[in-house]
Amino acid sequence: MVDKLINKLRECFTKVREHRYRNKQRSLNDYLMLAFAMFHLKDSSLLFFRNNFDHRRSNLQQLYQIESIHSDTAIREAIDGIAPEDLKQGFKVLFEELEQSEVLASYKVLGEYYCCAVDGTQHYCSGSTSCPHCLEKTTSGKAKYYHQALVGVMVKHGLKEVFPVSCEAIVKQDGKEKNDCELNAAHRLIPQIRWVLPASKYKLIGLFDGLYPNGQMIRNLKAQDMRYVMSIKEGYVLVQVNRLREEGALSSKEWKNDQGHRCRANWCKGLILNGQHQDITVNYYEYEEYNKKGERVYCNTWITDLDITQDNIVELVKVGRSRWKIENETFNTLKTQGYHLEHNYGHGKKNLATNFMLLTFLAFLIDQIAQSVDVAFKKALKYCNNKKSFWEAVRSTFYVIPCRNWEHLYQVISKDVKFEVVFLE
């Protein structure tokens, strides 16, 4: 499966638009595959990748079709000028392959929907190096330059694997003096999500935090045929909720979860969003969870355009809570389990930091698909106990054992392929 995914991504890279006026002896596809291999192998730096190229040449040629290495400067300059939109094609190509499996059927919620959680994360920060697209902030009198990304990720409560759908850079826009913001990036990201997951195939629920409950965002989601569940912490909706609470007009349901905790949800429907957007009505629900000692361990409040009933409120709570998977299973994994998302691989003058971020997420998406459907990958990962050990085993195998394909490599790691050592006299 991994071989097929990488081949599809390579085909996608061949369609990247040329931006160079000179030094075109090497194709952009060559440079992109070099950088992708570095992120897919979880190498800690471009220097490490280059210094170890000769030791891993055989497997780099066989598994990535990489024939030679180039200088750090050549790689960075080639990738710096690539339009990020060209790399985003990779998400659609990989999702088209994922559609061929039966995995996505298990990601449906409420019978017919898929959830796409949206949130932002920082992936570059420097006190000295900057570009025209850098966001800026001043801390203790010192300027900091940084890049952020807004990411959409398919999630499902109860399932570990998450699938990045698209990423949008939160960077200073051309000709602008002020920083870009997450809300502006969201208006650019939502159509990209719909392009990867078209309405003809996917009924989508967008999962958002408390930054997003505003009329413009809700109208944008409706225009893209997306439903929503948004955390809400303040505003006119809560004024109406409190009035209904005093009147005893909230619907409610209590149950116990798998841990024996007492759970309670309250809800109401048809609330006006705010005075500026009185034509937009939303449904509201809240949730509290208490442990066996009677201590409250969780609470949250949401608005949605989905209907709320006694039959679906328990799953709606799970849907709302699953937004945290973009923090735990996505950003935390990318920052602490070998992907080095926040490491500075290079900043460039145009799009290098953004393009390296996109390549990291494409490598992560391939890993998540493999973790869902590739038997050899799953067996090797289980053999290694954790992901950091697994990535180390992959890199170690690259040094010493030539492999026919990725399945063969994973079988070597899980000891399904055995080697006999013969000592010559």
C-alpha cells in the first residue's frame, strides 16, 4: 500500500508548475521527492539526510526512486519557489486512494456524516530569520517571526487514525502590513476541504473551537454545504440559554459512560445567533461529566445546525469532543513523536517553510493511511511497541538491508523475513 501511495504522490509532483528561469537540469519532482523522503523517514535535518545519503542509497533508489543528492542550497531554492497550491494536490490524490479501501465507512457519524476538525498550529519561529510572509510579534522588546498553519483533519471518536485533508498557511498576505489571522485562513481553507472531499461523496460536519461562532463563518460553511459543531463560550446564544434554563425549558438526558461516569446533556433549538445575524438560528447543547466520586471531570458547550434529539444527543456529544483529536492525535504526534514539525528545516524567501510543512503533513497522511489499511505496517509497528522506536527501526533497516518494497521492509522489522548469518572461514 505504501509503495502505491508514494508512487501516486510522485506522479502528483510531476505536475508541479515550473518557476525557475535557470538551473533546470534537475526536475522539481526530484527535489520534492528528496524532501519528502527526508520527512517520511523522520530525519532530524536536511544535513543529516544528505550526509547519510550514500549509506542508504540502495533503498532510497528502490523505495523513493531517488538517484542522486543535491546541495542544501539547491534543494531549498527549488522548493522555495513552488506554489503551495500545487503541493496541496497531494491530499486529494491520497484521499482518492483511501477511498478504495473500506476504512472510510467506519468514519461515518450520525449515520451519514464525516467529521473534519479545524485548528491552527505554529510550525516555524525565529528571532532573526524572516520573510515578507512572516507573522510578527514582540516579546520583551524582541521581535519574533513565525509561521502558522490552519489544518483540516478527518477524525472519528473512538478511532486513533486521523487523516489530514488540507492545510492553509496563516502568513502575512501580499501587500498587507497586518498579521493574517486564523479566521481569515479558515475562509480560504474551507473551499479546499470541499475540493478534496466533494459534496457529491461526503456529507461533512466541521468541528471548530470557540473562535468560530460568527455569522460570516456560518454562511461560508452553508455555501460549501458543510454542517458544523462549534464550541461557544459567550454571546447572545448563552443569554437565551440561561433564560430558558430559568424557565425549565431545556431538554435533557442522563446516562453512564463506559467508565461508569455520570453524564448529563441539556439542549434547546432555534436560538438567534446574535443581533447582527438575526436570520441565522442555531441549536445549542451542553455536556457535563462526573466521576464516581461526584467530581466534575469535563464540561463543554456547543452550537450546531444539526437537529438534536433524545436519540442522537449521546453521539453528538462524542462528535463535539472529537475535535480534540486534531490536538492530540495530529499536532501532538507531529511535534513529539518523530516528525519534527516545529524544527527549522529552512525558511527561504518565499514559500519554503510552508512547503516543508505541507510535505510533513503529506508524509503523516501516508503513515496514517498505512496504519489503517497496511497489514505489514501495522504488524511492524506493533512489534516496535511505539512510533519513535518504529521510525528508528525503519531508518536502521535503510542502512543495512536492501528491500524490494515497503512491505518487505516492514516484514524485516517484524521478523517475518529472517536472515541467516554465515561466517566464512
